[in-house]
Amino acid sequence: MRRTICLSVLLFAYVAHAGSGTLRVGSQVLVVGDSATRVLELLGKPSYRTHAAASSNSHRSNRRSHRRSRRATSSGGEQWQYRQGGRVVTIVMVEGKVSAIHDDGR
């Protein structure tokens, strides 16, 4: 009984931690840091692909909210969008690696 409870707690902690920066694709998991090749292997060609423009420092009043996006886009970042059922998954790619995973269905 103790073993079952311990395993349940560990599994819950893992799922709670894995919720950000991961995407389950069938029996595989895509994580931040994976390569563009891995994304293409798991998800195929994106439905929509856009080059993100580099952010400028001219909007200092809204600087804090742009800080995160500036990191993701200032070095040639791209956003790859995939439609999966009724949801849209956006993979942010920076220098050939997954920088962020956004799932509007979560």
C-alpha cells in the first residue's frame, strides 16, 4: 500500500513538473531543447511557419513584458504552428532548438 501511494505521489509530481515545456506526441515527448529535426520527426511539417522579427528597445515602457519574447526572437527565432484536433500548438524555435512550447488546449 505504501509503495502504491509513493508511486502515485511521484507520478503526480512528474506530471505537474512536465506540464510546462513538454508536448506528448503519441508515446513520445517533445521537450524544450530538442532539435528542429526532432520536431519534424514527431509532428511533421508545420501548418503555419513565421519568422519572428527581432524586438527593439524603443518601447521601454513595455520592456518587462517583452523581455521573454525578445530572448526567443532576437536571434532569428521562428514560430511553428500545428493544428491538433481543435487546438493549436506553437513551437518556438531559436537557432534550430525548441525554445518554448505553447499549447492553447491546456
